[in-house]
Amino acid sequence: MTREEAFTQFLLRMGDNTLILGHRVSEWCGHAPVLEEDIALANTALDLIGQTQMWLGLAGEVQGEGKSADDLAFLRDVWDFRNVLLVEVPNGDFGRTLMRQCLFDAWHSIQLGHLMKSSDERVAAIAAKASKEVAYHLERSADTVVGLGDGTEESHRRMQEALDYLWPYVGEMFQSDDVDAEMVKAGIAPDPASLRDDFDALIGRIMGEATLTIPDSSFGHKGGRTGKMHTEHLGHLLTHMQWLQRAYPGAKW
């Protein structure tokens, strides 16, 4: 694997995470429990899609095949996506959606903090812009998790169930492979495994305030960030996300 190939894979991972989560969050538009949450979720989705455009745009540039961010978003099949499995699981109820957002935001904020010091100026610039948005995402999702976790008996039960369901997907964000080793060697990105302690400390504080118990389990789903194994949910998501481009190739507004 050349450095350019590893760099492309890294950028696809970053862009696919925000693309798929952005689409998932957008599914709440018009369906959130209250108007304020509907607007907040829509804005979060827009932020994530905006970040996607930067990551996938750079991926296309590094790949050198003349592909745009739109090409990479709408013209790839399931096995070509490199997002972690956490972001592709269905929304579930409002509590599960915000729990997933909080878990991802915690990792995302730590990752971007390191990427702002990247040896690649383009990566550092994207991270600097995205980190401002993600700081708000984390503040909001963490506050909501705490409010619901330490709320009524019903909201507490639902949030604990959400954490129990999603926790097995967390470990994949911290797995390392040859792509990561090449990025560390080039000074472009940190080793994912090195972020785990900061993540555990941050999530531990949030879940403590939410009176929620983090599962005592080391089991973890994996395969998404390498494209070897996605859940059955990603294919259904892509049929919704890509149908217009597939039905009318090259269509322009």
C-alpha cells in the first residue's frame, strides 16, 4: 500500500462516517418529538454533510482519478464504504439517536483535536473548521443524554437500553490497521488506539452525570472501516440516498 492509497482510505473513512451519520440524522427531519429538536437535528445533519464534502473532496483529489465528492458519495456500492458500523445502525427512538450521536461526537471531537496538528495542511484546515461544529454537537448531545438519563424512570430506562445496544459498536472506532500505521508514520493522523483513554474518560464523566452504567463488555462489532462487513442496514440506506443519481445519472439542478 502506497502512502497515497493509505491517505485516500483514511479520508474516505472520515468522509463516510460523516456522510452516513448525516443521512441518518436527516431522517428525523419533520419527525422529531418537538420543533426545536427537529431544527437542531437538521442543523447537525447539515454540518455533517458539509464536513463530508470537504473530506470526500480531498479524497477524490488525492486518489487522482478525477472523482468529485458527489461521485464518491453517490456512485459507490456498499462494499466501497469505509464508515464505522455505529453510524449506519437505524435511529431507533429519539434517545437512541442522541446516545449514538454522543458516542460519535466524543470520538469525533478527540480525533479532530489531533488532526488540527496534522502534517498535511489540508487535513489540519478541515479539522479546524469541523471542530467548531463538533464542539457544539458534543455539548448538545451530552446535555440531552444527561437530561434523559437522569430524568424520569422511563427516560432513564430507554437511555440505558440505548447505551447497552450501541456500546458493542464503540470499539471499532479505536481499531488500528496498516492504513493507520501509514498515517501515523506520515504525521497525518493519530493511531486510533491512542484515543481510547481520552474517550473513556470523557464518556465516563457524561454517563456518570446521566446516572447510566457503561456495559462491562469487551465484545465489539467490526468490519465497517475496512469495508469487509457492513450491517444489512447500509444497503437500504444507500438505496434512499443514491436513488436520484442512479435513476438520472449526471442530473444537474
